[in-house]
Amino acid sequence: MSPWSIEYDPVKGVLHPFPYAPIMGGARPFILLDAKKGLTFNGSGADLIDEDFTVDPGWTEFGDSSVVNGKIVSNTVAGVDAYSVKTFAAQTELWAEAIISFDSFSFGATHSAGVFALHSLSGIRVEIYLVESSGIKFAAGYADDAGANDATLSSPVPVLGKKYKITLHYKQATTTSSNDGICEIWIDTIKVLDEQTVDNNAEDGDHIEVGGNLASSQASVLQRTDDVKVGTTGASPAQVTNWADQSGDGNNVPQATAVDQPDWNVSDSDFNGNPSVEADGVSESLKSALFSGGDKAQPNLVFIVHKTVSNVAASDYLFDGHTNAAKRHAIFDGSGGPNQEIFAGTSQALSLIDLNAHVSAYLFNGASSNSWEDGVPTIPAGTIGANPWDGITLFSRFNGANWGNRKVAYLLAYNSNFSDAAINYIGNVLAARFGTTWTDI
């Protein structure tokens, strides 16, 4: 049943293949966009570490892999100068990420143990380490030409056996100003270091290290690392050049023009820490080719996890079709008031626009069309026209106008209608993942 993953059903309390579950009668989506998967970015956008298997979103795993409890992980690192290291071409801007779990702590009050670092041969640029100070705590260091800077982080005290997602972002300054470089650190979804003091003399990063004694003091910390990856981005946040369809039908949504590429948010608090793609409401959008296999006649059922950042103007779009008015499905802000509208040849008003995250479902089905916002009906069944659907444009009208200032974390479309139970199943799974709510219809 690949390429779909096993998802937890919060209603039944069981695992099912999603979004290809028995409750859907075997129907499969013809487009699936997940902001965790299949994104490519502008600039260098390169994976700097290459292994035999990949992890999301387009990164690659680090280190010699092994299987621990049935899961592929990097080799265990056991302190006292034991660490894994990879070298790559010098980069002025780097993102790096690790998922780390500690099996034991053992070091004295004046000691520290390295966890994860971006650095150059001549010095550490950004480092996460552990210190023993009124209980073991995370600490961080970053360096510029004035020397090292250390800070104990306002973050949870590490717990044995718990997984922590560590994200580092390092960007060398490009001018003589001392305030336009970046050193940022996240633990899980919380930013715990936000320093804008990496000056122009700070060095490029060309190494990634995981584990062991990265700091000067001797230490012994047994830790496991999982999904360690490093790559570059063209800007921060990264601009999306292509969002690959995960349904298997190849209905990707690219954008070749740099100034029109939406941003990728690596961890978005509006969606429970999941990533999202965000358009600025000025010129940014993504657009597929004509759908693989031809036009999709109604019924079409679309689920989308989204948020309106700001109401830019009348008739700004969440999504539209590919070509002209005879082959379009669209959701946009109505010109006559603060409502969204649904369109497949005829417009009909939906719910009032707000600035919250939602799981929305839209049924394009002629006189029996409908829509739900977090499970709550937003229009009565009624005609919206009978247009087929020929492709998708995200964040604007099909002809490159009426741009919306919006975020999308997930989009799923079927060339079918489902029972209320099946719609509720999908709605509940998405709400649980993205931190919203779903009221069963």
C-alpha cells in the first residue's frame, strides 16, 4: 500500500494505512501534498550527506547505519571523544538536524558532553552540549571572530530515553555589519537560541559532528542518534521550487520563478510543529501541469490543512484549477463580503474568513456539493456548477493573479465521494496530527 504510511486512528484507537484505508472502499487519492515530504528548494538546496536511504523532507541520513529495535539508526556514540563526523564543501549557510536519545549520563560537575555541532576545521561554529549545573542541562555555544559565546538554554532538562529533535541554523554574515549573521537552535519545536551576532569574519561550516566529547572537558554520555541530516538552503526560510505529489500520480506543483516561490516553514506552531508552505499574497504560488490521466470529473473531495495569514484583498485564492473557467475548482475570498466561496462554474458562499488553522473538506459534486470546516458544515448542499477539474494552482488564481497570504501543511484530493464516516475518519486523523479539532458530521 505504499507510498502511504500507517496512521493512528484516534477514533478507533487502531492503526490503518492512510490515506488508503478500508473505510474509504479502496479509493486512492490522485494528489497528496505533505509539507514534510517531497519539497525541493532554491539556491544551492543540496543534500551534503548521501546515504542509501532518505528521510523527510529531502534530506539524507548521516553516519553508518544499523538497526536498533527494528529501526534504522546511526551507530551508538559512547562518549570520551567517541563521535561521528562528516566533511563536505564549505558552506556559508547550513541547516542541520538530529533526533537524539540519551541512554545514560555520567560526568562530573565541571564537565560537559558534546551532543551535536556544525563547525569548521579551525573552530566550532554552533554546538549543543550538556553541562552538569544544578542538574544536567542543555547548553549551546556559537563563535564569531570575537571568540566563543556560551549560553545555558531555556529548555527542558533532558530525560533518559526521550527523543529530542535538535535543529541548528547557521548563516555567515555577508557584510561588515556584526549583526546580520544567524545562529539559531531549536529543541523539538521551541527556539532556544536566537542570536544575530555572527559577523563577517566567522568561518564557513564544513563539518557535522554527532556525539562524544565535542567540548573540552572529559565526559561519558551514551546516546543514540536517529535521522541526522544536513543540507543547505538558498534563503531562510527556504523557497519552494517544487512540491512533489506523494499519491504516486505525479501531480507535482512547481514554481520556477524565484521571486514567486513560497516559503517553507521547517516547524510551524500553527500546525502542531509540522512544517508548512506559506505564500506572501503578493506574487507567490505553485501550479501543477494538467492532471495525470486527464480531467477529473465530479465528484471530487478535497481535504486541506490550511491557515489564512491575512486577508490581502477581495477574491484572493487558496487554490484554483489549471486553465480556464470551464475546468476549474476553486476556493477564494468572495468580493462581496468576508466569506470564502467555492466554485466549479457557479460560486456559493462558505464560512466567514478567520486567521486560525483549519482542516477543511470541500465536496465538488454539482447540486449535492458541500463543505466542512473542522467538521462543521459551512454551506448547505447546493449547486456550484459541474466543471471537471484539470489541474491545481495553489495560493492564486489559475492565471497568476489574486494571490493569497496563506499557509498549507497538507492537501489530499480524491475523485470520489465518501460516507460521513470516511470523511470523519480522515478529518480526525488530520486534526490529531496538526493540532486542530474535528467535529464529526
